[in-house]
Amino acid sequence: MQSENAEMYLVNLALIEESGTQTPIPIPRLAEVLDVQTVSANQMIRKLEEEGLVTYQPYKGVSFTEAGSQVARAIIRNRRLWEVFFVEKLNFTPSQADALACRMEHITETEVAVRLSDYLSHPTTSPTGKYIPHSDDLASPPVGQPLTRLHAGSRAEIVEVNVDPATSAYLHSENLAPGKMVTMLAVSSGGAVLLEIESRKISLSPEIAARITIANPEGPKQYAA
């Protein structure tokens, strides 16, 4: 589970996208919306990238992974369901409802959101006309860990690769793709990794390795701390 601060980054990134801004979203733009320093936003984005929720492209900005998008949609669904509840059932104004819903969105469990939606007869828009994501849009995110956490000497299955098209083409040329098994040969002090895939060795920067999700690890020491 992410901290409330981390969730606010995900939600605001989603809201910026919803406004029509093309991705990747520049970090200074995200920092402006959150009213934080750009350096603080950079630090949080790096953390979210390590968790497999976003990807960052230097000099361009940040984009969601599918897992991160699902987390953000779930929180936005919570917020807008509560907005409907506060306006329709408690007669708050939309602006008052928004402030209250912003507090509730982070502590609302899935079962509570399901029951709230049932109680409200499954609304599709908020009091201000914003789309409420449907529960069917909130499939469980891919189970796994960033490749950067795989311990040297262990192997695992690649389940997701979130990189730009040029990098994706290169990785596919090296047989690094979802469904392939990869062995971690070494990790440098700077975070770069040396891998083996089908008897071929490949080196990856820490930035690219962090955008690759793995699962089903094998080995005596599977994930590094």
C-alpha cells in the first residue's frame, strides 16, 4: 500500500492526463499542481518508478505503468463516489463535497467502495460531471517486483516491460520480453545489471531495469532488500 502522499502524486498525475495534457507529464508541471518543489517531486517519482507504478523519461516527464494507472483510477473512483454521497445524501455543495471526499479517498477499502456504489445506484459521473471509473476497470495490477530487486544468482519470469518504443525494440532483439526467463548475473554499485537470457548476456541501466517487472523468482536468495 502506498502512503497518502504517494497516492496524491498518482491521483494528480491522472487528473492532469484527464485534463487533456499529453504524456509524458513534465515533472515541473506535476510539482506545480501539487504545490511542491520540483526536487521533491523528482524524489517521489523515482520512488514510484522503483515500485513499478510510473516510468520516467529524462527531459520528457513521467507516465503511468498499467499498475500505476489502476491504482490511480481506484482512488479517483473512491473520491467521486464520496462526492456523490455528500451532495445527494447530505446536501453538501460540490466544492464542500470535493474537500471531504479528498480525505476519504485514501482510507476507503475496495469492499466499502463496492457497497457505496451499490447504495448510490452505481453513479457514472460526479456532481461536477466527471467520469467515475467502473469497478470493471480496476483489475488487479500485475503481481511482481522491479527487475532491480532480483538478487544476483537468481532467475525470474519477465511479466511486464514499460519502456519507450525504441528501447522496447532493442530489448526484444535481445529476447528480453514478457514470458522470458532471465537470470541476474551481477548488480553494480550504481545499480546497472548484467543479465542472461537464453544464453545471451545483456547489460541494462538502472533506469531501464526499474521499468521491467518480474515474477516467479527461483534461487536461494530471490529478492534483494
